[in-house]
Amino acid sequence: VEYVRASERYRSGWYVPAIEKALEHVADAKKALETISGRKLDEHWTPTQILEDGRLKNRQFVSIDTGAKTVTYIGGDGQQHRAAYDKGEVKLDWRLDWPGRWWLLDVQCEPSGRDHMTKGSSYDTGIQIVKGVYGGEAPYPVAYDFINLAGDTKKMSASKGTGIDAVEGSQLMPPEVVRYFVLGSPPAKRLYFDPAASVVQLMDEYAALLAKPDKTPDDEQLIYICSRGEDAKTVSRVPFSHLVASYQAALHDTDKTLDIIARTEYADIAGRDADIIKNELRFIGTWLDKRAPENVRFSLLQSVDAASFTQQEQSFFTLLGDKIAEAPADADGAWFHNAVYGCRDEAGLAPKDMFQALYRLLIGKTHGPRAGWFLSILPRDWLTARLKLEK
């Protein structure tokens, strides 16, 4: 990719041919704008703006001196002044600037927001201006729709402060996942982004795409354009929700998170993808701090008050603690899940009440990650001590 900055090109004199043609064909440009857009322009309308005191101003054009590369205009004080159009003191109006770039750069294809491609919009006027003023051809148009926040009927607007800017987006998700979100759908499709749910969905979708055994040529191309230029991988084969719960259970400690994952069904992946997981956890930490929904966030309670639990709940904790004390070293989530249910009759509590009591005991909430799996990843000594209300 070669980046061309218009501000630098104006100051270098690169725009001189376009400025001269625009000012030589003011009547043609004005006619095109009025005909296509259906609006009447002021009699003193000019296709240029003048840089005064660091700001661009609409000023009445008087004449052009192509030898000296200056224009004469009427300033705000009503007097005539000169501006050097080969040194960045004169800028083309947006409706002239866009087709001027097409002509100067020989643009063959122009992607732009659908608002620029509607009937009578800037692309339609650009077609007439690039032909009638610059003597060039309009590029092939590719209209793309907007990105809206989920539930919002209007596009994100940086100027109005609505939505998420590119900086925050790149903090919440790795660059390749941001690209996957934008490039994985047809340009004309409107996209909706939820800072909470969409991050989880997109991370898991991209991980699934990477792990897909029978990738199509389109899959391979999408992965290439999403990951091109990235030296370090940042999306592992461990489900995002699994990483989120493990990271919080480890109190946001990266190494302890890897230890926790190593005790689950993703043990083999944890070893082989350790560096990738560490990179991914940086984004998870930011997401938890900034955008994760409250029902996903949790932290282990440092201590609990036994008086906040009923006698039945305390009896349930004792029963479960005794079972866990005798659990095999490799007990998985299913084993812990069954252990909880095995206390149901003796404790005299409904399953819903047992699970809610457990969450209150561990994280101070009535809900949380999958209980069996969550119990299986916690340090065994810490868990049995907490069930005995010793911690």
C-alpha cells in the first residue's frame, strides 16, 4: 500500500494542473453541480478555498496567473489578495477535489460510503466534473455500507462521539480480527458491532476459521488479507469464553491462566499455543476492563462471612467439600458437576439454589461461568478451604 496525503501534495504543487483546469472551467463545474445535485449555487461560487490564518475559507475568485501560480481573490476585508496555489495556499472544493484526484492519480476503482454513491451525490457530480473539467474518466464505483453499534439506527460518528474509534477497536481485538469483521462480509452489507457480544463472537469465529481443516480458496484468501503483515499470532485455539473465565479465575495472572488451562481439555493446546494465548490475554484484559458485560466479569472473593449463608447452604458446602477432598487428581468439569448434583437430596436444596449458593460463595454473585468446569480449574486446597468457610 502506498499512502498519498493530499495536504502534502497541495504544498508540493502536485495539485497545480487540477487547480488550473478547475479555475479555467468554473462555468462547466458550476453547471454540473447544479444539474446533478439539483441545487442553485451562489453567483460568486468558486471551486476553490483559500488558506487564511491557518484555516480554509470560501473566498470569491477574481483571476488566476498561471505564470506566477497565484490566484487573486476577495478577502474577508473586501480587498483583493493573492494566494500561491503551488504552495498549498489554495485547495479545491470537495466536489472538485475528489474527481481531481481521480484524474491526477489515474484512479481505476473508488470504494466509498454509500452516501457518496446515491443519486445526485458527490460520485454523480464527480462523473460529470472529471469528464467536463479534467478530461478524464470516472473510476469504477464500489459502494460500502456503514458500521453501526448494535441497536443503533445510525452509523458510528467520530465527530459526534458515537461508537468506537479505530484505536479502541484495536485494543479490544487483535488487528486480524478487526479486519475479519470488516472484510469477511460483502461491502454493501451493513455491519453491526456490539462491544460486548461481538468481541466474543468474532474471536471465536476467527479461531474456528483458522482451525477449519478443509479451508476453501476463499477462506485462505480471507485469512491472508486479515493476517498479512502481522508477525505474532494473537488468536489461539482455546475458546474465547474459556480464556475469559480462566484469566479471571487466575486473578489476571497470565502464567497462572496457562496453568489453569493445562488442567482442562485444552491442556495440549495450552502447551503448544502458550505464546499465542499470552498475546490474546492482553486483549482480553482490555475488553474486561472497558467493554465486557457485567454478567461476564467476576473475581474470586478474598473472604466470606458464614452468617450470610443459611444452615442448609452451609451443610451443602460441607458435603461438597468432603466429596472434593476425595476427588481424583484429574477430575474434570463433568466430575465436579455430578458432585454438586450428588449433594442435592442430602442437602435438601434445589439444583438452582445450590448453584446460586456456590457462586455467592466463590465470586459474590448468583451466576457465573459453567459451575462444574469452574470448580475444576480452581486450586483444590483453596476450594476445599472455602467450602469449609475457612477462607
